[in-house]
Amino acid sequence: MLSVCLCSPVQPAMLTRGEDVGQAAEGCGERDRLIQETRSDGTCEHHPDKTTKPETENQEGQICPPNTKKEKESGPRITKKFLRDLCKQHKLYITPYLNDTLYLHYKGFMHIENLEEYTGLKCLWLECNGLQKIENLNAQTELRCLFLHQNIINKIENLENLQKLDSLNLSNNYITTIENLSCLPVLSTLQIAHNQLQTIEDIEHLQECPYIRVLDLSHNKLQDPAIINILAKMPNLHVLNLLGNDVIRRIPNYRKTVTVQLKELTYLDDRPVFPKDRACAEAWATGGREAEKEEREKWETRERKKIQDSLDALSEIKRKAEERRNQKDLEKGPLPEDDTAGLEDQEILCRNKESKEKIKTFVEDAFRANEELCENTKRADSTSLPSVLIQTPLKDEEKADEVPPSEKTECVSEDEGENQQRNNSKSNKENSCTLDTQTALTNDIISEVSQAKMTREGAFTTDLKDAEDIETIHLDSTSAKLYIDASSTWIRVT
């Protein structure tokens, strides 16, 4: 900083370092002369009634005039227009005081400003910005959660108006001392990991914050084991994290010691503190390792007994259920011997019997319809065509009933032979329906149906399409009789 009298006629070339060495030397000599002539009170020897203004020198050696206005700060700022656009982007309310959450994280802001209209905020996200100071939060009296982690804040301040603040996150900053938190009466969660806390004095303010339940001091530079005494004065502390600090290695039997000192602790570092762990730690504190071993055995015996009692209770419930089921069976009375012998077999037999009857009825109806159809067909043939003598092959069933070759049966008419064949087929079909199982019955029915299709009752005739093809055979009026020769299976007239 140089004080130069502006009233002296000094040429600009004399105050500038040029490339010419001579000019630079002359300019430096003139500047030194002016500095010597300038008084310490800022007045000039030539003009005592006038004061000089401080000048600055840049890197090139040039003297720059003073800046009366504050330099404009570069970087994004929290403006009202930006807040309105942000509310539209996140589908929040355009009316500022109706919003209860505001997301201002990952924006690169240097200062907190223009939040006076957002009086209804309950959660404010300012994570991962370039904030250097906690400020301008006086209007957020309803705020519950404040997230200021991953900034460059070095001091805790300006939180007096946040009387309802419940959770405060100041992790990953440059805070060296915990202070100004006793003004927050309901603060229950404080996260201040990855900061610059080192000594007991840096954290002793915590004993003035009795409502803190969750405290994260991990990854600081705490080394003094006496910090446990400070933490023991926090009556509601349930969760504590000291990972990443050298104090863990300096406290002998760290986990047991901390568990004994902090009576309300339920979670330490990375795992919970169970009632068994606390009982064993207290026994260790009073009687050493032997007392701890005895206490651990007691807990294990108690746990095994609890498991066994649960199994016994389950067995008792099962036994009582069986007794109730047996009592109900006795009240209903004994079942008949047949029923008790095989209820399932009887049910199967009944189902098979019903199925057999249904199948039998169906088959009889089918054959009856088939017989009626055959009779109608034969009657129609007898009325339209005369009787002709043709060779008729006998079925295997009819061969069994053949008469001896010496005897000859007189066939009075063609209808009587047809009736006899129909009766024989009926008897055979009825006998085939007396099978015991459903499978055998079904197979016989299928075979009989196929046989009925293949061997149609009555004489086989040739169907003639045209009447001209029909040949009529006239018999003599002599008394002729029709005989069946069983040996040759031919029908002939004598």
C-alpha cells in the first residue's frame, strides 16, 4: 500500500514499470521521493490541508486507483427469481410461506440470502455448496431440520431464532469448536463428523445441551480420553459414534468402558449395545473378568431356558388339541365295522358301481336305438324289393347253436330268423355287462359296439341305384319249401 499525493504533477510514465530500464529506474526514484514526502498522518508536505488516498500496486508494478465500491462477488446467488423458478421445477407452491421444504443443495451458493418470505419452512437443504457462514435464517422460526454438511463453514452461529430445530447436520466442514447450541432447547440430533475438533475444550459445550440423543463425532481429531467425562454428563445420549478418532485406541477396554460410563447408551459406533452387553460390562467393572464370565453364563442359561420353555409350551398346545379331537370322536360314537374297515375303499366301490350302472344304461339305450333302426331299414327293403336267395355267412356265435347236419330246420319266414338272431345277440350283450370293474366293462362295451357295426343283423343286400338293374325271379306255384343246410351254410329251395 502506497500513499501518494494526488495534487503533485506526476507523469503516468514515471509511475509505470516499462521495458526500458532507465525509465523504470527514474520512475522508482520519483515514487520513493513522493513516499518520503508523504507524512504518516496521510497529509502532504506541499499541501498540509489535503490528505492522500491509499493506492494499490498490481503485479506489474502499476499503481491502481482505490476502489470505493465493494467488488462484485462471482458465482450463483439465491435470488427471489431463482427461488420462484426452483419452486416451479420441484412442483412446490409459488406462494413462498406455504412451502415447508426447500431444496438448495448442490448449487454452489456462497451466502444464504433472500429467505425472509419462506417463513413456513420445516426442512432446508443447503448441502454441498460453498457456504462460509450460517446467516440470514432469522425468519425460519418453524424449522425442524437444517442440512449444512459439505460446505466450508468454520463457526456455529446465528441459530438463536431456530427454537424448534430438532436435527442439525454440520458434517464435512471446518468447525474447530462446538458452540452456540445451548440456545436450541429441542435439539436431539447433532452430526458434526469430519471436522477439526481436537481437545476437550472443543466439545465441552455439549454438556450444556441435555436434550441431544444422537451425537456423531466420527472422523475428527479427538485424542484425550477425558472426553468420556464430558459425554457422561449428557443424560439423554443414546447413540454415539467416535469412529475415526485416536481416542478409541487410547481408552483401555474401550467398548466396555464407554458402556459403563454412559448409562443410557443403546448404540455405540457401528453396532448396538444389548442388555446382555451392558450387564457383562458392569460385571467386568465391578469384579473383573471372572465376574464377567459368570454373568455371561447366567445370561446364556437364561436364554436356553427361555427357548426350552417356548418348545414346551408349543408341545402342550399340540397335546391339548389332540385331546380335544379325540373327545369329539368319542362323543360322535363308534363307526360300523364295515365303515371303520375301509371307508376309502367303499367310496371307490360306490363310485365304480354308479359309473357301471350309468354305462350299462347308456349301452342298452344305444343298442335299442340301433335295433329299431335296423328293423325300420329291413321293413323298407321288404316292401320295395322281393326276397332273394343269397349266400349268408354265419357268425361264430351262431355256429355254436347249429343243429346237426342230418336235421334240417324249416324256415317259415325271413322275419322269424331275424327275431331269433336278435334275441341271441341281446342275451349275449346282457351277459357281457356283468363284469366287476369299470375298466373291463368299458372294454367289452367298446368291442360289442364295434362288432355291432361290423356284423349288421339280417341279410346283406345290394343297394341298386336304378330300377332297371332290379331283376325279378318268379317262382312256380308248386308247393316249395325253404331249407337251411347247416353243413354248407347255403340256403336253397327244394
